[in-house]
Amino acid sequence: MKRLCIYVIYDKQNIVSPYIEKVIQELFKFAQDIYVVCNFENIADGQQYIEPYAKEIICRKNEGYDAGAYKEALCDYITWENVKKYDELIITNDSYFGPLYPFDNMFNIMQKEKCDFWGITKHPAGYNNELGTFAEHIQSYFMCFKNIIISDSKFKDYWEGYSCSDEKEKTIVNFELGLNKYLQGIGYKAQAYMDTRNLGLNIEDCNPYNKFALELIRDGKIPIIKKTNFDGRNRWLVNAIEAVQYIIENCDYDASLITNYVEQYKKNGQFGPYYDLEKMYEFVQNHSRIYIYGSGKWGHIVADYLCYRNLNFEGFVVTKSEAGEIEFKSLSINKNDGIIIAQEFANVCNEILDYIKGSVDMDQVFLPIYP
């Protein structure tokens, strides 16, 4: 089996991080030729992590996101005449840590599956405000195309006709959703490694790797965990924290590659607003009663974390109450009580602070960290 792999890296600091070496090293067991495409024009640091495994390293402007990188590599650098010499094509990117387990089992299983292209996970059909209604699809951070597709001129036509965009939503529609729809529309069958695991997860209207990282890794032996799981805005952040603990205890993988990266990029402002969770734990222990100000997504992220650490809280506090919420004005706050502000946006957080000042001292308030 002769495979071609295109691996795309994007980093605002123009560096190649240490975790990438482990992924590339593992891919090198299955792909004889790996083209690494850096969506930045020069590598400031870390080239040693990819150089031993890359047939070629291509640096380019970050135009068209990953899809633009794949198109340029396929059409301009590798060329279709050479692409067709391979049995399979893998397109993947730097958005995940791994291998948590060797890729052998995944490749062995998917080689036997009656499908024409596959990925690690699939997203169910759904709707969101940015994309509208969308179909079930293989997620594009890892896709493998078998020879029947890469030798088909229609696959070449898709890439040569692909129009790159620097709008994220348009790229998702045209690439991740568009490529799935295009290939299935001309009769090719898709499959996800996740589906071969028979996990029984309710993935309706959710991103499976965000909500079920622990279950996918523990029960499905999914060999990667996504970087976006650790974004402070991930509603299921606690599940990702539990997944890391499972990795530490059960997988032959250096989890510091995950934790060091996440901490560094949080401080660089590249994971969005977040909490210093250890300081939150200390804050809760140092106060008699804890209230969470905010009952939306961030409020539930905080509540999940407190429950995970076996810490109690009195309830959700809001400015204007609805069912099950506590109106701030109705509270009798003592000097040893604490309030955790659960708000994604700094300007709204400041409005809350203005509203509650005079009722509490600042050492009674715990805040998110905003980039």
C-alpha cells in the first residue's frame, strides 16, 4: 500500500510545536511520502520536528485555510500525474494531538471497510446560525481517499475548480461540507472510524469530539484528541479534562505535549477567554458559599468543573431572574461568600462588575482571563 499524505500546519507564531513530531512520526508508518504545508511563509522554530519525515516542506501565505493548502499542494507541487501513482491519499492537519494509540488498528479496520473515503469522526446533520442546515459529513481534519477516488478525473476537477476563501464559514460550506456532498453525489461511499466502534453515543446535533472526547478515547480507542476541546468556550470542557486524566493513566503518550501546548497558547490568547482552574479551585475552598453569576453556557462550564472537583455552589445568579435562577438583588452576600463571573465577553463582565460593586469586595469575585 503506497500512500501520499498532505499535512497542514498553521501557527500565528510561525512555529512547529513538539506535539506535531509525534503525529508526523506515526503517519510516516503508513504514508511513504508526506508533504508538510505550513500556512505561514517561514518557519521561525521547530523545523527539526518535521524535517526527518517530510518529503517536502512547503511554506505559503495562509490563503484559503487548509483547503487552500491542499489545493496548492495537489495541483501545483505534487501534480495530478504523480497523485494518481498512489493507492491512497490522506489529507490532515495539526488540529489534534496523538497518537494516543498506534494508528495500526484504525488503518487495518478502515482498509477492510466497504467505503471509498473515510475519516476518524463524522458530524451528524444539524443546523447553526453561521452555516444554516447541513448534512451529516466526515470531518475534514483527517480524511483518507482510496484509489478509486484519487484516480477519478472528477476528484481532480473538484480541486482545480475549488475557489479559495478567507471567510471561515464559506470555507466550511465549500470544503468540509462541499467535498463530502460532491463525492457522495457522484456515488462514493463515506465511513467514519468512530462508527465502527459501536459506542452508542447520542451525537445528534453536537460535535462528537467536543462533547465525547473521553468516551471516544476510552471506549472507542479513537487515537487523537482535538485541540479545540481545550478552548475555554467549549461547553464540554470538563469532558476534555477527564480525557487528559485518562490519557495520563492509560495511554502510552506523553500528556505534557497536550498540557504544555494548551497552557502556552492560552497565555498567548489563542484559546479565547478561559479560567485559571486551579485558582478557581482555591477560590471556592476559601469562601463559604459560592454563587455562579450567569446561567448560560459559561455558567454550566463552571458548574460542571465544580462538580468534577466535588465542590458545592448555591446556584446561578443573574441580573434579572427566570425559573431556577437567583436574582442578584435578592441575595444577602456575606463577607466570606464568593461569586464566580461566568461570562465569555469582557464588556459584559465589566457591566456585571459595575452592577454588583458596593455589594461585594473584589476579593469576593473570581473572573475569567480575557486575551
